Amino acid sequence: MQCAREIYERVSAHLLNQGAVSEDENGSCRLRGDNDRECAVGSLVSDEFYHPDIEGIGISYYRHARDGKLLQALYASNVNAYDPGIVDLLCELEEIHDGASVDQWPDLLAALGKRYGFV
């Protein structure tokens, strides 16, 4: 399983490289969106475990739910989303992707990394 630092580094690099929000034609954030984009959490789901039916419920829902298709897909992709600490990190990464403008991502990701002691 990937550790929290590996997840942070992978998602940060992905978001900064992509430089755009993953969304559908209606402007709703998606794990896998138009133009082959992936959100913070979606970038962690391996292609072989992605299926459109894992869309629609953000990772924050899983702070209280014990299981679901998204958690299963993440776990199969080497991300232990059954670990509350990992879910908390994923929620913060998702909030950056979904709630901040792209030009704010570098500073927000750096601050998150400092808060977790990764940088």
C-alpha cells in the first residue's frame, strides 16, 4: 500500500502537471472528466479498477461510511482508503481540486504538505 507521503506526492504532481479541473460537460467535478482529466482521488484509481459507477460520491462521504465501490477501487489500486488517516488526506486533496482555483493549487498543496510534514 502507498503511504500518505507517496499519495500526497503523486496527487500533487498529477494536479500540477494537469493544471486543470477534472469535470464533466456540466462543470461538475468527476474522478475522470472530459479531456482525459482526473481529479485528485481519480488519479489514484488504476484504469483496470475504474468504472463510471464509482462517480458521484466524493471521498468525504467515506469518513463515515465503512465501505463502497470507490473505497474498493482505491484499495485495489494500492491506496488503503479504509485507513481514516488516508481518507482525511484524500479529503483535503479533493477539496483543493474541487474548491480552489487552479492558480491556488501550488500554494495550497505546499501548505498541505507542510501540515502533514511531507515538505
